[in-house]
Amino acid sequence: MDLILTVIPPPQEWDETKVERKAFEIANIVKLLDLSYLNIPEVIEEKTRGQRSVPYRLKVDNAKFGKMICSFTSDVIVILDKVVPVMPKPDFQEWLETHAPDFQHLVLVGGESSKIQYPGYHPVEAAPLAKSYFDHLYGITIFRRKNEVDRLIRKTQAGMEAFLSQIVFEANTAESVLHAYWKRCEELGLTPSKVFISVAPVSRKKDLEFLKWLGVYIPPETEAWLLEDERKMERKSMDLIESLVQRFRTFEGPIGLNVEHVMYNNLQVAAYMIHRIKVMETWNSTSH
């Protein structure tokens, strides 16, 4: 199962040395875990979700941070995220021209709300232009969103070869959407794009609150189980992810796994989670 680690760029308020140390730390994680893919989101301030549980801090430009990580290791493919609708259309083309020489993998991310009138492209509109600069295009999928299969089909037809999902804490919705997507692709004669299902370990109640603010669905019984004892939350969340991965392995279609840390304090936890997943994969492959 292909693995991606998603890392959040540091805050702009950090001095250059501290930012470089973080890039160095991530490069060492990549080398230690022998990771092929690293995803770096563009983190913008979202204003339609209500009061944030964690204050927003401006982040270092994700392309700049990606290049910094690559200065410490050349063995990883950096996937850049770009929130397309917020950027005026001429500026987006300029952005593509600027960054295509350094990166070839791009995630086209949509706006936070369909009710907002944005100046830029919808990701499906942006895909043909982006494809003329970047070799590999990705999209976002939110399994619980209405008409998600239709959205996946449109994005697949637009040339997005893979998708990163919103973080999940249960497998049933993902399974239902993916099976419907694969069936529709078969009916239309389309090659289905690979879907990287996103998971994230948590270690504090604050982590859960922030994920819920982001729109992540956490089943009430799962949340209650994780909150029984905050000291055990980290281990429980990793056990949960392992059980989800075992379930994902039964899906009969092209999938991968994307591990996110979401909060800065969980970077090492996410890295250790990838180690555990790799150990699971080795055990499963040798036990058959």
C-alpha cells in the first residue's frame, strides 16, 4: 500500500533557523521511514466554520518549505497543495509557471464553501491548465459529502490521477463511496484514480476538537472511547488506525494511505504510526 506523509508548514513567526530545523527533522523522518511521498498543504485562514478551537497563524509558503526539505534529501517526491479558487485566474497561471520547474505533483484544493463567490478557478476548471505545467494532478475527496461519487467522476475525467481524502475515523462511509466510484468508472470505461485514505493519530482532547472544527466526522462512540482517559488517547488512536488499515486492505480497488499529523505536537506520533503500518504490511506480506 503506497504511503504519503502530510506535514504542515511552520508558522511564519518562527525564525529562519527554527524553520530549517523543522525541515531537517522532516527530511530525517522521510529517510528513516524510506518514504517516497511527502504532501505539504497550503494552509489558509478559513472563515465560515465559526470560532477556531486553535488560533490561526500564517504559515511559511508550502513551496518554499518543500524546497527546504528537498535541500536535505533528494529521495522524496514533494506533493504541493494549492487552494485554487482563492487566487485570481491570471495569478494562478503565474504560480504554475513559477513552481512547475521545482515540483511535478500538485493537489488542486477547492474552497471552504460553495456559498462563497471566489475569484479563481474551481479545481475541475483548473485541471487542464495545471496539467500543462505539472505532470501529476491530485484532487480532494470528502467521503461524507453529498454527491461525492459524481464529484470524483468529474475530477477523474478532468485528469486527476489520485485523490487525498479528508481524515477518517471509520471505514464504512469510505467503503460505500469507493465501491460506488469504482462501479461507475467501470460503467463509463474510466480507469479509476487511486484514493489515498487519510488518517491522523491524536494525543489530546484539543486534537479532537480541532479535527471536528475542520469538519472531520468522528463517530460519537469512537470519540467517547478515545476520551475515556486522555493519557491513553495516543495509543488508542494508533490502535484504531491499525484496525482501519486492516479494513482498508480488504477494499478491492486502487487505494493508498495518507498519514497526517494535523497539530505540530503530533509529527513524531504520525511518523511512528507510519512505522507501525510498515511493520503491519511486512507481517501481512510474509504471513500469506
